[in-house]
Amino acid sequence: MLSYDNKRKLIAYKIEELREHYFIECHQKIYGVDEITDRYTIHANKERKKMLVLSTGLHGIEGFIGSDLVYLFLNELIDGMDTNHTEIRIYHCLNPWAMKHNRRVNSNNVDLNRTFGVGKAKFENDDYIKHYDFFKPYAISNYGLASLKFYVKLIRFILGAGTSGVRAASLKGQSEKPEGIYYSGNGIQTETDYLMKEIDELMDIPLDQLTWIDLHSGYGPRDQMTILNSPQDKRPLSFWKNKLDYPRILQATADEFYEINGDMMDYMYRKYYEKRSATDFYGTCFEFGTYGDSMTDQIRSLKTMIFENNLAHKKCSIKADKKIRRDFQELYYPTEKKWQDKAREDFKQAIIAIIGGESNE
């Protein structure tokens, strides 16, 4: 059984161990009972010149693999860094209500990675509204019949909008239907407000280098992590491929990934270009693929998302409930040991490439 409390305690225990070697401060943003974002600041031993930020759980349930990787970093990788001149900041977890309740969205059904946009107009999604019958939550009493209904409606949707239209309508984000998937909300979310203030504060700090890595899961080929750069990063992908020598680096555009309105990384880059307090800034996402990236896998993923949203808004049978919850966990935190081991390997390879493997020696 997934437990937000257990993951949080595990990180806290590890931090306590590290206090023997580092000066560490903890700040807590409390949203509710046992719904807390822990911000750990591991101060540089000497002069702070660089900062590395690791964040997890922006999408709640995705924070379980993120928490595992933060622990791995603290347990195996931190001693290989130049901690004399690098401050490390860890956010665990950014969307605690969602992680606690094994959901992806916050208590208002809002996808927090659709909330960092510039004005409501950016969230217009006419195709979503036009085809809302496909997304609209409904009660599921028989999982098999519900699946058949989903595929019939999907065929109609594809015939009307094409596969690219289905992807755009589904993933872009929308602000019209509070009970729908990828909802951006109609007002600033408490979690977003907190994060914007944290980002603004960091962007005011004079540094040689600021690196922010946000951990996610769900998208991409199974057993392969994707480094997913913001389209706001002005350096070409060829630059990053040469620099990092990592097998899969993409940019979050409609052509390579999918269009996202209100992305947190995009917000960071806007603030960086506005302030330029750091000499260099690199913000990226590590995305750990689960189902896979074939058309069949993408359809399965969409079905799982819609069915889980149904579960949150409509009464479903006990059997359907169990099946949907199991599928949803596998979409974001697979139980297979091989998958979890590969996620750790990819994380280590990518983060070592990014931080350069500089130690204090």
C-alpha cells in the first residue's frame, strides 16, 4: 500500500543522519493535517556559488518514485558533489494532499502543472469543450462495459478530430470543467502561490549556476527516463545532447512531447530571463516512462486517467474501484522491481552528467 507518511518519514530520517556532516535547515509549508511540503536546505560548507534544487510530487502520486530518488541522492550521490560551494534544496512533496490520497491533482481537482500560465486566455481549449462527452465523469458499475464504452467514444473522437486532435484536447489543459482532467482552476492555487514565491526568491539569489530538477513519471517508453527540457530554454537540444551524453533528451513542445499551458518550468525560465541574478540557469524534468509510448500505450494511459477521474467524482463498484486504483498506481509508480531499478540507474546517470561529478577534493 502506498504511504505518503512513510515516504516523508524516510526522507526526514535520512536528513537527520546527514546533519552530522552538513548544516541543514527545514522549512515546512503546512496545508492540512499531515499535508506538508518539507523544504530542506543543505547549506554549502564554504562559499555558496551554485545551487541544486530537487523537487518531487507536483503531481502527487508521481512523488512516490520521486521520493525514492531523492533518498537515493541523499544516500549515494551527495558526497560526490562539490558541497563546499553548492547549496542543495529539496522540496518533498509539492502537492502533499494528492500524494497522501494517491491522486495526481490537488483537492480542487487542479493539475498544478497547468497553473503557472499568463492569463486565463492561455487555457482556452476549444477541442476539449467540443468533445467533452468523451471526458465527462460517469459512474462505473461494470469495468468491462465501461472499457467498451470508452473505446467506442474514442473511435468517434478520432474520426472527428484525428489522433493529434485527441492528444491536444486531452493533454493541453483546460479551465472550463472543474470535474474534468487536466483542469487548471479558475483562481491561483495555494500550492502554486507558495511555489511562485519560492521560485521568485531563488531567482533573486546571485549564483554562478542554478539547476532545478523536477521529478515526474508516466510519460515515455517503459524502462527509460526522459530528460524533458522547457521550450523556454534557448539552447538547442544538440547542445544538451553533447553536454550530457544521455540517450533521451526532448523538449516539451507539441512536436516532441505535447503542448502544456501553465508549465512550472516555463514559469521558472520567464523569471530567470526577467531577473538574471544567476549567471546560468538550467531547469528540467526527469520523466520516468511507465506504460510505454506506443499508440496502444498512450490510449491505455488516457483511459486510466479518465477512469481515475470518474472514480473521484462518481460512485463506482467495488471491483471497478480496485481495478482503476491498481491501474492508476501502475501508470505512475509501477510495482515491478526491474522498472524501479532502471529508474534509479537512469536517475544516477543523468544527475551525475548534469552536476558534473565534482567533489570537494
